[in-house]
Amino acid sequence: MAEAHEAVAFQFTVGAEGVSVNLRYDVFKALIYSGFRSWRRRCRRTLNSFHNTIYPGHPLRGVAWCGLIYTLYTKGHDPSYHIIDWIDTHIFRRYFTTRNSQILACIVFGTGTYFVLIQIRQSILKSLFSYHGWMYQEHGKPVGLGPKIWGGLVKLFIGRNPSLYSYQSVLPHLPLPSLDDTLRRYLRTVRPLYDDTEYHQMEILAEEFKRTIGRKLQRYLWLKWLVSSNYVSDWWEKFVYLRGRSPIMVNSNFYGLDSAYIRPTTIQSARAANIVRATMQYRVRLDHEDISPLMVQNMIPLCSSQYERQYNTLRMPGKEADTIVHYSDSHHIAVYHKGRWFKVYVFYEGQLLQPSELQIQFDEILRDSVEPAYGEEHLAALTAGERPLWAEAREKYFSSGVNRASLEVIERAAFILVLDDEEYDIGTLDAESSVINDKKKSEVFDAYARSSLHGKGYNRWFDKSFNFIISKDAVAGINVEHSWADAPVSGHMVEYVLKEDIAHLGYDDIGNTRGVPRFTALKPIKLKWAISENCNELIEKSLAQATKLYNDVDLHVYIQDIYGKGFMKKCKLSPDAYIQMALQLAHYRDSGRFNLTYEASMTRLFRDGRTETVRSCSIESRQWVKSMEDSNISKTERIQLLRLACDYHQQQYRDAMTGKGIDRHLFCLYVLSKYFNMESPFLQRVLHEPWKLSTSQTAATYDEKHLKRLMVENPDLVKKYGIDEKRNLSPCGGGFGPVAADGYGVSYVIASENLIFFHISSNKSSPETDSKRFGQRICQAMKDMRDLFEGDIQSNKKI
């Protein structure tokens, strides 16, 4: 079978005896299966699109409605007020018999009225989803009559069994804030950062902007808001991501790590096979749209548009701007191992390969001792360096011949699999004991995180939507290109893959995949390259850029397992707000001043929504941090100030989620000012303020029902791996590179009740930062915050 894939479909020769035709049956069979699969895929997408168009209606209910109309009409009860008679007389009677024309008239009237009813229902849903008062409801307080009525109406109109994209047409558009509100909120956020003189100057700049070009830019932005589904997302993708000319490695791509508590096998090929099978299984579910959309409070859907480009996608380099290219389908993945690139088919005769069949192919790659072709080992460094250099090399050396064919294999792959030749013996975390002072484990985690973020600069294809990385001892990681989607989308996939890998597919007692291959294994195809010396010079130049960049990254994973969200909830504080305040305290102690702080929030309550900024450094957080450094202030006062700071942070977060953020609005006004060549000192200053502390929370779970179902279906694997509430399949989270040259990037995941991972990045070249030191600052801040509440919690327990 492998030879058939490498051969052409037919060969013919012309000789003295005439024309000789040699047909390859296997190839034609593969082409037929491929064509059938593509045809079936197109039909399924058409049907899904139709279902989504009429959701929350259903075709069967439409048929039932037409049947009801016809029944009433034949019984002498005309529900159309003679419209059916008019349709019958003027359209169908001249072509059909009386009975048939009446049936057709009833069908036309029934279909039309059903679509009108669906449109009314969709409009009502869109209006209901535009209400966000429920988000501002205080926990622990009784729900008012208004929110109760709203919730009842949502449940009445929302429909059942939605597919992934069912709610896209009823999601509201991101609202455009008023200029006055945005400027007022902006000035409040910078007050704790400036002294009186600097703040007064900023007030003058803001007022001048409002009086001069601000109103005009706002009107132009209103026109864009009027004609687009989301006035931010296209410009955000274009100018923040695709126009960037610096390397996307470290600066844009982010990473994710493996499960925290369970290591199911140490056999690299077996883990790779299960991961690939589960990942492709997830793609099949995406194609079928049978993944339920994420819902807030099981009522409010989040936008699913970012899922569309998860697979078969790459960021193609350009000299001035990159482009995102998405292919409709792919039957293979690209695999990198020890400097060689391979094409591995994941489908056979229209069926997705089983893990045991995939493992045979990966074992063959691991056994292969063929040396890389000239220039092949470091080839992927082109995707790690500066974008214009890669665009130049791609155009000059990869636009024709064998290089183009091999590059297309990589770029058209569903995703990239990297079989690393390094080991990361991170072991497993013990749910009962602390590893906070385990220096060795900390160092191993740091090396593992660095490998996932940047590797060696040449062993990750950074342009692809994602690279799954499997170490020599079967520890998994992922590197994700950022422009096509935000972290929660890939996080949802990783959660699904890890659960399927461990709680469904599983491994045998030796650590190999389970099951027996159904046929002779396909063979991986080694890609061929013809790299010239001039091309190799560009490769090595790009590698030098990448090496300089990643050698400057100071990455540290701080594992907080003394306490977690369980304690925070007992304090009656939001875990996210609590952690943000801990970061404010830690950063103030580290730098000696207050700095502009970025926390990513999502705007996926709206169509095509991506992110908004929450400015965590506030007047309230500054007052609380100051109180923690003032020995004259009592614990009671500190707790009160902390509660005020957390409450205001939650208020900001809610505002950002509901379209009342600051930074995306100002960003769009800035883009317009550049389009119209209007200079604004205010916008220039706002858009160039450095984010000395950039933070992001990664969700620990997206679909709890999935794991519960797998645990019921596979009790043997649950027992084998000891999966329970404490030893769950929560990932170790992930992180990103530093945003500012002299600042920190902090990503955190609340993995369980008593486990939080902090992924801290900074630059070694900055004398102001040190990631391990900052991890210690976070540790101390968390301890100090716990000490504030321990007495109160113990008192409440006694009561």
C-alpha cells in the first residue's frame, strides 16, 4: 500500500509494440475512497448549514407544521385567510390536478410561515442574548424578578441539542461603547500609575482628543460597526497578528503541557498514536458539528467561529503581511523526527486509523536511520525567524519542483506531530503532598515548558495551527500559532484529547496501544528536498535569529499546591480576582512600583468575538497593596480593602465580557486615525504604553460531562490509572513569551481545588526581571493572603 501511495495512478509507455498502459488498482481505489469521502463531507456540510439556518427550529417540525396546515385546510378551517386559495389558483392550478395543487399550496404556505416563525424566534433569542444583567448578579443574593423572567424566556426559546454552530446567527453584535464612557474609564485605570502632574497631562490629552478628531473617528467607527458582524476582530487579526514582522516563535505562539497527575505510558510511539487518533477523532466531530457549543450557566452560548480553522490551517508568510490559509480537508499529518520530515496517512479506505495501526507507522519512523537531506534538519527554522526572510526564501526556493511538493505536504497537513529525541521526566504530581520546594522537579518543568514554547528553534513548524510534541519518554506538549484563534479553543481540544487518550483509548500492560491492526500497516513517506547552498544560508540565518531570541527567554513554572480555589471560595472571593490581586502584590514587591497590567478576557458572548483587556492595576488594588506593606493597618482593614479590590476587578471583567471594554475601542480608533492620516498624541501614548505585567487565565475544564461519561464506559481504565476527583485529567496549563522587554508574562490555570500552575516568562537580558524570583514573590503573596483569612475561616468553622 505504501508503494501505491508513492506511485502515480497510471503509467503508459509507447514502444514498437504500441502503447502499454499500467493501471495501479490500489491508487485508483484510494482516489475513489478519497472522492467519496469529500463528496460525503460536502453533503454533510450543506445539511449542517441548513440545520443551523433554521435553528432552533427543525426540519421535522417544519414538516409537521405543513401537515397541520394541510389537515386544517382540508377540514374546512383555512388558517391562511385565503392565501392558500390564491397560491393554488394563481400558481399551481394550471399545472397540476386540483388535489395536488392544493397540497403544493399548503406546503408553500406552511414552509413560508414556518420560516417566518423561525425568524421571529431567532430575533427574540438575539434580543435575549443581548441582555447581560445576569452577569452582574451578586453571588449569594436572591435573584430578582427581572432576571428570573429573562432566564425563563431563554429556556423557552433556546431549543435543544444544538450543534457547534447552531447559535451563530442569533448571537448579538459586539456593541460600540460611547467615546465619553471609554475615555472616562481609561482615565480611571491610569490614575494609580501616574502622579498628579502626569495624570493632569493625560486628562488634557484625552480632552483635546475628544474635542478635535475623536468624535469624527467615532462616527467612522460607527459606520464599520453598522456593516460588520464584529467591528474589532478583523482589524485585530490583521494588525496585531498578521502585520507583525518579528518572529512568531515566543512573540506570538503559545504552548500547553500534559496532564498533571497521570503518566499513562513511557513508550513514545504508543503515546503519539493515541494522541493522533484522539486529535483526528476531535476533527471528525468538528466536521460533523456534533460538539456542543460552550455555554455560560448552561443558557448563554459562546461564539464558535474560531473552531473553523483549527485543522488544515497555516499562517503563510508575506513580505508585508502574512495570510491565514485554511484547507477544506486533509488525509495526512506531517511528522518530524531527528531532522527528517515524513508524511503519515491517518485514513485508509475512508476510515480513520486505529491507534495500533498508527503506532506501527511511528515505530518505523523511530527506527529509520536515514540521515536528513542537506538543509532538511534546520528547515523549520525559517518559520521561527523574521517573517520577511521566510517570505523571501519561500518565494525563491519553494515555489516549484520537489521543494514545493514537500512543502505542500507540510502546509496541507491536518497538523504537525513532533517526535522529540529528548526526555522530560516530570513524573506525576501527588494529590496529597506538596512539591512547592522540589527544586529538581521545578527545573524539569521549566525545561519541559521551554521545549514546548520554542524547542530548538528548528524542530517545530511554527506556521501550522498547532504542533503536538511527544518526548522520548512519552510526555506530551503542544505549540499553537495564535492568529487563527485564542487559547480556549485549543484548550478545549487538548482537554478532549487527553481524556480520550487516557480514559478511553488507554494502553496495555506494557504501555503499547490496545487493539489489533485490521490490515497491513501503511508506511510513512519520507519527504524529499533539494536545498541549495543559498537557501541553506537563509535557513541558518533564520536559525541564528531564532536562537538569539529563545536563548533570552527566562521561563519558569511555579506550582502552587499549598492551597487553591477551594480556600478562595471559603473567603467568598472570586478565584480569578484573588489571583490577580496576588500578582499585583507580587509585582509591586518585585519592581517597587505599580505598572500597567493586562489580563485577557473573552468577548465570545458576541458574534466573531475574540478578546478584550481587563486592566488589573486599579485604584482599589493599589490601596490594598499599599495596606499590605503598611504595618499600621490591621488585618480587618486589609481584608476590607482586598474585597473592594476584588469586587472592582470583577466589575471590570464583566464590563470587558459585555462589550464595555477600553482597549479594543481605542485600538480601532487608532487604526482609523492611521487610515486617515490623523495624528493624535493621546492615541499614540495609549497604544504605546508598555504592559509590564501581561496575564491570562487558562480554563481547567470545558466539558465535564465528557470525562464522566468515559469513566462510566471504561471502569477498567479508571481503576488502572486511579482517576478520581483528586487525580483528575486536568492539564498543567500553558504559557506565552514576555510581552514587554522588561516585563513579565504570566499564564495560570486553576487545575483543581488545591493546585494552580503559574507559567512565568521574562527576558534574561532585562536587569529588572527574573522569572524564578517572581515565582517566589507570587508564593509569598499567596501565603500572606492566606494568613489574612485563616483566623476568620477557623472562627466560621467553629461557629
